[in-house]
Amino acid sequence: MTREQALPYISFCADDALAVRSIFDMPDNARLVGWQCGFEPLFVGVWSYLPGVRLNDQEAEEIATDMLIELKWFAGEHEPTPADFII
């Protein structure tokens, strides 16, 4: 999946200070972390609050997973699954 294909599926955004952000604040260097859920993916846009800093895959996935855990997005009491996409 390309970045352009993933953009419509961004449901949540956060920065590395764990502040919930708006998709309209998302910089060009944001990482898109996605999980395939049924027919459509769900993506979380994550980035550093520091200008010019790009998160690596592990940092981006950890922030996105933590956000979804807080939102109780993962079913039941199961462990979170690894992301299917990191763009």
C-alpha cells in the first residue's frame, strides 16, 4: 500500500509526546502505522513534535499501538497484534 492510498484510512493521530493531534496538523514526515481490519485498514498517523525529526518504524508502531490500547481498539483482553503496514 502506498502513502497516498493509506491517507483516507487515517483514523487517529498522535505525536511522540503522546498528544492526540488532528490530521490537519500532520507533517509530511509523519509515519503511517496500519492494521488490516476486515475489508478496510485503520491507520494511525504519528510524528515527532520536534521539527525535522522522523520517527523510526519501531517508535512509530509503539506510539500507534499505545494509542489504540488506550482506546480499547484491540478486541477483548487479547495482546495487540503487530502492525500490518508502516509507511
